[in-house]
Amino acid sequence: YVPQTVLDGFTKETGIKVNFETYASNEELLSKLVAGGGHYDLVQPSDYTAEVMIRQKLLAPLDPAKLPNQKNLDAAFPRRAHDPDGRFTVPYMSGTVGIVVNTDKVKIPVKGYRDVFQARFKDRIVVLNDSREIVSWALDTLGLPVNTITPANLAKARPLVAEWVKLVKVFDSDSPKTALLNGDVDLGLVWGGEAAILWNEDKKFKYILPSEGAHMFVDVLALPK
């Protein structure tokens, strides 16, 4: 998320050593902050987690006067639904979640979620270890809005998710590309950035936005209160 060269350059320029920690999920970061186990100057949650943190008063308001480079941001990304007034977050990175297929191994067309979660691919699939993501794929597949998280919609999604998880070999949000590179699996649902690394490594890895629907995420920078 932050290249080591950036951290080293910051230390060289300011003399300040950066202590950098990563987490496997937004939920892990949030639980540590809520429990008081993390003391950070800066955190980097995804948009939906930032929304929770704002609601729980876990973030400090930003001072726009100290952020002159905000003017360089693409206007499509600040002040989105998680922080409509832009008081608490600055967008850092956006991307998609989609399907990666090893075309040397998978010879049939793969266009959407139902194509991935087939019995023929049992134990040959990697997916993100992210319950929010998996539920959103099921909602898209059922034609339901991914941001309408109601008991009724979850009840409809639950049987589909239950069938899908039986087919998965690897749940990995940290480095889902690894199982694909090693040949442990043949296809999966991964972060777009991981897919780009795979494609640069070997053009046999193809990235597909699911035909049933896909969403963009925005990861943000924020200050803990």
C-alpha cells in the first residue's frame, strides 16, 4: 500500500522514522483501534470502515489548510458517501475486485461469479478473506443492490454463499496472487492491484470484471482521534 521507497524518502527528508503495520482486513484494524490496542498517527481504512469510524467518533477532523495538495485529487473521489463533507478522510487509492483466470488451465469462458463457483473448480479457487466482499458478490448475482444490507437480502444471499465457500481452496486477502502464481489454484476473485501484478508476471493471467456486476472501493487516509 505504501512503497518502501516512499517511507525511506520520508525518513531521509524529515528525520522521522516510520513504524508501518499492516492488517489482513479492515475489521482487524477496527477491532484493534476500538480495543485501544493501536496508537497510530495515521490509518488507512477502506471507505465503508471509515464510515463506521466516523459514526463511532474514532477519527479526528482534518484541517484543510494543512492539506494543500488536496487540490490535486481527482474530483470523482473526495466527499463520497462515507464522508460527504470531506471532514475526516482523504482518498488514497481506488480499485476494483474481479476474477483472475489462469488461461493455461481454464479453457472454458469465465465471465461472472457463477462461472467461477462451479463444482468442476472445487479446490482450485482462491478468494479474498473478506466477508463483506463475498456477500456483495452474492447480492450482485441475485440482482440485489450491494449496499442494501437488510436482513431480507442477507437471508437470500446466505444459501448461495454457503454453497460457494465449499468450493474454495484458499481464502487470502493479503496476497491472493501467491496461490495463483504457485499453481495451487487456477482462478479466483482478487483485488485489481493483485491482478495487475499477476498480469505483469505472466500474460496467461486474465482479469475480468464480473458480468453480474462489480464495485469500486476507495481506501482512505485518516487521523485517529
